[in-house]
Amino acid sequence: MIKYSVIVPVYNRPSEMKELLDSLAVQARADIEVVIVEDGSTERSEHLLRDYTFQIQYFYKSNTGPGDSRNFGMEKATGQYLLFFDSDCLLPEDYFAQLDAGIMEHQPDAFGGPDAAHESFSDVQKAINYAMTSFFTTGGIRGGHKQLDKYQPRSFNMGMTRQVYQRVGGFSDIHPGEDPDLSFRIMAEGFKVCLLAKAKVYHKRRIDFSKFTKQVYKFGVVRVILNRWYPHTQKLVYFLPSLFLLGVLGCVLMGLLLTPWFFGLLLMYGGMLWGDALLKGNTLKVSFLAVPAACIQLLAYGFGFLKSTWKLTVRGLDERQAFPSFFFKKN
């Protein structure tokens, strides 16, 4: 039987940590090791440990970012497979059953799984989940079945063997973007990386549109950095949100200067998003909220991508000089 070590960095989120631990407590596997790494939090999760009977290792360290905290956890873990979840995730009751089956079938060295919205999530969280998983906003790069062997695992649902960690090393100091960066390095070493489509988690993501805007803006900035580090990984789909942003600006300008019919193009796209969200099983309210969520996802990402392209590609600045807040310093 596979020995798993679950590694979770947490920063000031004890309530979310409790929900994740509750979802681990109902798993059929009772031999799971959980490694919690408190990353300099002022609101700690240590008091939660007494409520659970499965094995938990708890560590408190100074704030050096989620990537370095996961590396810290890997050094303390004892499992054959090292698993990573974000503290704002919940696991379905059959998660480890699906994980065991997926590993047996595909024999991956590293893997990732998709995410979905739990029924208990708020309407805004469900709308944001749609925006981050829909083909019309991400081009199907976040868990599509057609790219099982080309998937870039994300740290909210990611795993690898100890052998991979020993050869490749851990996460870098960039954040966000530390997970695809590690995935690219794993692939470069010839390890098998794939998507285990049935090993899903429920991921809360951001709780409001303001925080979501900041998050996806950072994703856009980081993608240009990753394209610089790994030129062979560039894809057309990464450029599409910037084209969408320019298209929206063009439609607004032409609508104001020439004819309001250009605004109709924007309404058509919004209607398509609403209809697709509705067909995916969302309520009317969530489907309506999915429209601004999808627009935020595309516009904020596109702006971050263009800003990063201007600084790094056009001006030729070093990424650490151009975006110092995206890199954690070790104490």
C-alpha cells in the first residue's frame, strides 16, 4: 500500500485548515501522514491538532512563502508519495481511492488533479471556479482530458514521488508560479507527469472579486516570467487574455466613436458565458455572476501579461528587479 505524506503550508487561515483536516478525517485511508507548515502566521492552527486521531506533524517557521514552506515539509515527511494541497481545499470522501486507482493505472512520477466547486461554497466562489475552469476563459489548460500527459500540476492538488524531489529539488522562491516552474523542471528531467482526472479536490479560491482580480493579475505577470525561463513551453492560449483585453478596449472605443453595435459583440460574449455556465449545472444567479468573474479573469490576467511583457521583453529588465514582490526572501 502506498504511503502518502500530505504537506500543507498555511498562513493565517485556521478556519480553512480545520475544514481541510475534517475532509481528511473521513477518508477511507487511516495511515495518511499530514505535515502542516505554519508559515509565520499570527493566527495559528496548532490548537486544531487535538481534534484528530491520524498522524499530524506540525511546524511553525518564519514567513518565507508557500514554496519554501512546502520544501520544509518535504524534508520532514516520511511518505513514498508527497502530496500538496492548499489550505483552502476540501477533499471528496473517495479522494484517496481515486488517487490509488489513478497511480496504479498511469504509474506517474508526478501528477496533478482538477478542482471543482463544493455545494457549500458561496455563489461568488462558484462563479470564480467557473471562470478558472471554463474552456472559454482558460482554453482547457486546467484539467482537460485531452492533455493527460502534458498537464502542469498546480499546488492545490499535486503530488510526486520522493525520488523526484531528491533529483529535481523543491519549489523555487517565486510566488505565484512556483508550481508550474517545478512541473517544467520535473518534465525536463524526463519524469512522467500527468493529470489524474478523477482525483479532484474542491478549491475555494478567492472569496470576493477584488481578491480574485489581484490573484489573476499576478498569474498574468508570472506567465511571462515562466515563458522567459522556459521558452519551449510558450503556448498561444497564454496570449489570448491580452488579445481579449485589447479587443474589449477596441470595441468600447469603436462603439463610442462609430456605432453602438460594437457593444453588441461584448453582450454576445457575455451571453455565451452565461449560457455555458448555466449548461454546466450552475444556478441562474451563479451563471450571471460567472460573466463578471470570467471578464475579471481575462482582463486582469491580460493586463498583468501585457505589463510583464513590457517590462521584461520590451525594456529587458530582470524579473526580480521588475517585480520584487513576486519573490520571497529566505530568512
